Amino acid sequence: MPQGASNKKKYTYVWVSTIVLVFGIFAVCEITKRIKDGTIVENDRMAGTAIEEPLSFIVNNGTKRKVPPFAFYNQDSVLVTNKDYLGKVYVVDFFFTTCPTICPVMTSNLVEIQDKFGGQDNFGIASFSINPRYDTPERLRAYAEKYGITDKDWNFMTGQQEQIHQLASEGFYIMANEVEDAPGGFEHSGMFALVDKNGYLRSRVDAFGNPIIYYRGTITEKQGVNKEGETQQITMLKEDINKLLLE
């Protein structure tokens, strides 16, 4: 091989190596910077996609699921209906004040939601007691005071037990049953439902394009994951509330 060609090839290798080295240094610096700033996440591409995509409607038999009519009295003995939530993005849960298991965590998570979005005219929370025979407005008010609930649009509601259980099972497909041997006498789901300003149930989709439908309310952001390996979804819920508020 001619000497000039050999030198040219050697210089090409050096030039390519230099470019690779420079880009490598730049990438390491950028990652280091983001770690220090606390902005790096487990999967940036997936997280970004989830935030940017519009939320899905929950559809049954080709029909978008909408919150059915309801009318119950809240902690201030004021009648609250589904119409009071029209124009608001809101979170729904089913609980009871004497629950010894998941309800305290669920309520604490909703307090964090309140602290982030409460006070906005287009946001609210609807909590339905599945033990309304015990959970009178007075007891619901004491419960709200215990947890520091200040948002005027967070209603703790009570009424006829059969109607509330029917709303849970048929309106939201959320389990709520009176079971004698269960802790506190009731079994219920620890899921939150998210409703848009027009009363439709909404959620993001999973990796297969299916709506997740509900958000796990029994794990805190700080806890991150439970012993069964399920991850917290409160961060996800906050992102999706904000998305609906901007629609």
C-alpha cells in the first residue's frame, strides 16, 4: 500500500476516534448533570409519551362510560349531586371512617392531591362512605378535620347503603361489600377513578394500548412499591389530573 494512503487511513481512524470520544464525554457529562439535578427517570421516553398522549375514555359496548346520577348528603349535611361536579375534573373513591386497613393510606394520598390541586374551581374530590349507617355527616366532618381537609369541593358523602354500594359496583365497577369477617366489616377496592369535566371516566393506557381504568390508591409516592411488587400510581394520577385540567 502506498505510504500516502496508509497515512490517510491512519488519520481517518484518529479523526473518527476523536469524534466518538468527544460525544462520549458529552453524554457522560449530560447524564451526570441530570442525576445531580434529580431529573433523570427510569425510562424518559416512556414517561414522556405517557404525559403527552391524551387520556383514553373508558368504553363499554361501544359507549363511553359516564358517572351515573347520584345525590347524597355531605359532611356539612348539604345535598351533593353529580351535577355539582360538572365542569370539574374530580377523583372518586369509596371508603369508610372506621376502616382499619387501606382507607387511611387512600385518604392521605388524596390529601396530597388536594394540596396540589385544591382551591381550583375546576377540581374536586368525591368520597363515598360504604358504611353510611355509621358514617353520619357529623362523623364525616370529624374525619375530614382529622385529615386536614380544607378544599370546599372535597365532599364526603353518606346516604342509603344500598344506593352507595350500587353506585360503586354498577356505576364505577369498584368493589364495595359488607362482609362480616372482613376487617371493619367491609371489603372494598383501594382504587381511585378519574372523571373529566363532562362526567366521563378517563385514564391513560398501558403498554398494550388498553386503558388502565383505575389508579392504585393504597401505595404512597414515598413508599414507591409494596411487598407484592405493585408500584405507586399517585404520581401518574397527578399528571393525568393536570392533563384533564388543561383540556
